[in-house]
Amino acid sequence: MFKKELQSFFSSSTAIIIICVFLSATGLFLFVLPGTYNVFDSGYANIDGLFVLAPWLYLFLVPALTMRTFADEYRSGTMDLLLSKPVSPAKLILSKFFAGMVLVLLCMLPTLFYLLPVSLLGAPAGNMDYAAFAGSFLGLSFLAAAYVAIGMFSSSLTQNQAVAFVCAVCLCFFVYYGFELVSLAVGDAAAADKISRLSMSYHYDSIGRGVIDSSDVVYFLSVSALFILSCALVIFKRGYKQAAACAVLLLFLNVAASEWFVRLDLTAEKRYSLAAPTRNLLQSTEKPVKVDLYLTGNANVGFHRLYEAVRGMLREMDAYSGGGITVQSHDPADAADNDERNSRYARLQAAGMKPVAVYERDGEGNMQQKLVFPWAVVSMDGDSVNVNLLKNIAGRSGDENLNVSIESLEYELGDALRRLSNKNPYRIAFLEGHGEWDEAHVYDITETLSNYYHVDRGVLSGNVAELDAYKLVIVAGPVTKFEEYEKFVLDQYIMRGGRVLWFVDGVMSAGDDVLYPLDVNLSDQLFTYGVRVNPCLLLDTDCLTVPLNVAYEGEPARFEPAPWYYSPLLSGNENLALCKNLSKVKADFCSAIDFVGKDSLVRNVLLYTSGRTAVEPAPVPVRYDVFGIPVTPGTFQYGKVPVAVSIEGMFRSVFANRMTPDSVDTAGRGILQKSVANKMIVVADGDIIRNDVVAGDNGMEIVPAGYDRYSGMSFSNAAFVLNCANFLTDDEGWMQLRGRELKLRLLDRESVAEHRTMWQLLCMFVPLIISVAACATVAAMRKKAASA
């Protein structure tokens, strides 16, 4: 039976025409016609468009191939003959099913040729995720199996092939996307989500990306089995009880598979695999989560890629979520008129969601601006958090920033859920009493930290237990000396596992234009912990600029930017999760840090200067003509000088083998000589955490930390401080998610431009030639066998 079905296919010129039409349409969409699916226009070394297009092209291909499966038997009168043969019903049905599957797979095989141009035109050549392609190809096979079963069922209902074709197309469309359309008409988000899960498109979204989920596999096999059973009932008109029992069993299997599942991520970087901290967080989230997605996939190819990545990540999170995650997409531009559209834009911006302007050419070649809102709002239990989905790191290309944005999705979305789930946040404290920055000058970072922690301020009284309630203590730019009893309280706090974020300057002005070494009586303590803040001043050629009047005397003022070497722009250590994808951090009159000691502490540089840095020991005069210093190797002779470092391990107490200071209340505790496993961060510039306070129309106004009023640029000071706090309070490892790295797989644009026409022709005609040649070879072999 199986061989007969294959032979009847290859003897049909109609089937060959259908395959040629399918391959022609695929080649046109992927390589010739401009648009979202065009591989060359996308600039990425993948064929994801094939697996987006295929379900829709298969809506017509598979019904066309299967419409004659039983309809032709009815029409020719051979059905009764088939039923009279000693062939079991299962063998009859399955032989036709597997023959149909082989035919569809044979149609798919010529598309493997598309791998060749994408691989050869990659930057570098071969820069393609072949494992992801294989996984997506396998997922497409499961979808094809369901379509073949539906096509067979439709063919069993009638002897008219045209009717069978139309019926199969309608059924395939409804099962694939119909439930999605129904869910759009349902007002309740949770109910709509449950309805959409019945559709094949929901299950294909994951499996078509190269993620093989056992629940998706069970779903597709169940759909195939259900329509094969229905086909058998129509043809043999018996076995209704057995079929009902099988249907109940399939329902039970799907319910069980949705609860207990296995996911196999075949992508090279495991881009759809969630880290253990994220899975644990999701499994502990018992309340339903709603995500309102304002990013749409119709802006351009890059934003479409980001949109699909967001949907994919939310789908992965939903699989592990205890309360479930429902997603609603909104297109802010979808409005009846400009007034309504502008009103939507205004509401989103008032909620803190800033748009990004995208410029594209229309069909007539004119540039048009479109506003895109790359934001999501994550809501749970009445609270919500805005999530910025697009990273914009200065100095990086658009493709690189989009890749960084995709890398950050698990961390950013997980961070929002963590904030919503954390009803008892850690407490952190800013120390006072030593001239540290007052509340106004750390207002910006305090507000940022308040989204994650309960923030307090206070002075040390000498009680060893007074910091026990705090996970983190921040020392923000002290200028007067610490008393010994204060140092003791801090030391014992560290010994018991307390975390400290130090912002300690190495130099300070005494009221004149000279910077002197700053002694706040912490040098011995920090030295014991493995670091030294040097009393020196760093000058860096990578720095802020200030307006300089370059007009001659008597001429109108004319300002030009001049380098202000005293304000370096510090780079983050990209090898560390804490600093990965961090823009420059603005510093002012910063100093250098050295590591000291030979113990087993783990030390890492977090922030450092550029490759052209000058180091001037204090006391050092402040030169207001510093921009006139010549940039020579002899002047700026140092490179990558550390300004911020982290230290991890078991710290030795600075009071080991020393008397306990007077005025200390030990609260009945023993004095610890060595700490538990701990970590701290030391930054040799108190200005990094500071924000300016200026006079405004409505009184004093807060300038965001890291903002430069001359250039109008914002730097990552607040993000760096927040990352430091999160790193120090993280005992679960979720900060490591920031270190996730996905390989950027691009096409070589020059090679594409040079060889585009050649590859378009090859991709259009080579698969067609392969298919026609294969069919002709099989037909010739059949003819030769018949004449022998």
C-alpha cells in the first residue's frame, strides 16, 4: 500500500506542479521579494523566515498533495476493492498517512539548498546556527504530520478532490490559527490565553524556533492521531467506542504533558534555556502574571527579530510559571486617526515609556518616521513594572544593540518578576556622620534602589548588632575620619556576612586649587581587606568636555568643546556580569586602586580608565588649562588604571589581635577574627554615586546621576551603582544572567551586495531542478521496470 501511494504520486504531473509552485513561492519570499522574510534584506545569517512562512504555504501544499488520498479511490470505485482486501484498517490508513508524510518531506528537502548561500555569505563564512535549523526543521515535520492527517480526513469525506482540498485548507487554517482568532474576541485575558493554547500556532511557535518541548510533541502527535482516527471512523464506520476511549486518552496525555514536560533547546547558545534562578523564581510565582507588550514586529527587520525574541522568552517563562503568564500585544500606532494615535503616544510617555524613532523608506523611496515603543509592562497582584526591552549603548551599531537587548531579556523580564514577587525586600543603609553625601545628593540613586530595597540612613552608635537588619551598607564619599568604634562595628558586620559598598576618595580639596591626600581613617581597614586607595589624581584622554571660549579679545564669545581630563569616562569590565553591556561611567577627580596581599581572595577590576591615562600623586594643583596638556606617550603613559574593584572571599578582621575600642557595645557577642564567605566593592571616587542639585523654576531640582549638563549626555552611573548593590545582595546567582552572551550572526553585506543576483537565481532554480530531476528519475525507473 505504501509503495503504491508513492508510485501514484510520481505518476501525477499535477503533484509535480504543486511542488514546483511551493518551491517557487518559498524562493521568492526568502530571496527575491523585499520584506520581513527576505534573508538578504534582514542581514542575519539564518533562515528563520522559512519556518515562519512554511505553515502558511503548507496550508495549500499539503491539502493539494493529500486531496486525492481517498477522494480518488471513491471516484474511481476502487474503495470497495481496497476494503475487501485482507488488509487491516490500521495498515490501510497508516500506509496512506506515511506516504503523504514522505511526499511532504521530499518537498522540504530541496529547501536545504538555502543553507549554502546563507552559510557562505556569513560574516565570517559558516557563521550560522545549524543545530537551531535542524530543530526547526524537525518541528516543521511535526506540523506537516498534523496537516497530512487533516488532509486525509478531508479526503475521506468526499469523492470530489476540489471539495476535499477546500475542506482541508479550511480545517488546517482553523486548527492552526482559528483558536488564536477566537481568543482575540474574548475579553478575559486568562480565558483568551487558554483558548489560544488549543491552536497549532501556539505550539509551533516554540518548536519552530528549535526548542523541542515534550508537551508540543504530544500535542502534534495527538492532533495527527485524532484526525487519523476520525478518518478511520468515516471509512470503516465502526469502532466508535474505541475511538472515544482513544480521544479521552489523548486528552489525558496532553493534560499530563502540560504539567510534566521536558524541553530540549537545540540552539547553539541555548538561547531559549532559562537559568536555574529564573526557573526557581517562576515556579515559586503562584499568582497569574500579565504582560502588556507595546513592541510590535512590523517596524523593521531588527525590531521584528527583537519582538520574536521577546515572545519566545515569555513563552519559555510561561512554561515554568506557577501562576501562568498571559501576554497581550498592543500596537500604539493602530488608531482611527492622528488624534487618537497621539493621545496613545502621550499616555505611554506619561507612564515613563519613551519611544524610539525609526526611519524607513516607503514604496516611493521617501523617508518616513515611525515611533516604536520597545516596552513591556509586567503586572501581578495589582502592581506593575515597566521593562525597557531595547538597550542603546553608545558606540555600538544597531545590530549589536539589538543583540545585547536579546541577551538581556531573561534578566530584565526576570528582574521585573522578582521586584513584583518580593514583598519583603532587603534593607540597605547609607552611613552618615562623616561628611558623606546628604540625602539630596544621592536622591537619584536612592529612588532607583528603592525599587528593589528598603533604604535607610543613619549614624553608627557603637553597638555591634545595630547593622544586623541590613543586607548592605553604603559608604558614600566620607570626608572626615571614622572613629575606631565605628570601624569596629563595620568590621564585625563584615565578619558576620554583611556587605559593604565603599565610595572613598583618594584626594580632596582643602578650599584652594590644590588636591591633598584624603585620610578618613579607613586605609588600614581597606588594606586588610585586600585593597588600597592611592592618594593620587587620574587624568584621562577619554573624558568629558567643557565649553571653552576660543574667540579673540573684542570678538563675540565663541565656544568649542575642550577636554576636561579630570572627568574620565570609565569603562566596565565586559568579562563580568556586573559590568556587561554597561555604557561609560562618569567620574570626577578619581583615584587609583591597587590590590594588596597574597591571600586567597578573589579580586576583579570593575571600572578602569582608557589606555591613555596620567597619574599625578597628591598634593596636586588643579589646572584650569588642563585641556592644554599635550597628549603624548610621556604624559599619558598609563593604561586601564583600576578605579572600582570587587573582592570576594573570607576577610581577615582589621581588629585581629587588637584591643576592642572603647565605647563599643559588643551585645554579648564574641569577636570574630575572620569572616564567613563574603564580598564587597570599593570605588575610588565618591562622585560616581552623586547627583547634582540645581535651582529650578520650582525650587531645587535633582539632576540624574551621571548626567552631563554641557553635552546633554547621560552616563551609566545609576545603573552601575544598582548593579553593585544587586551583585552584593545576590546569594542565588541571578546577577550572572547579565553575563549571558549570544553570538551575533550576520551576513557579510558587501558579499551579499556583490553576489545577490547570482544567489537569487540559484535559490530560485536549483531546488526546482532538483525536484524535477528526482521525479523524472523515478518515472524513468518505473517505466524501465514496467518494460522489463
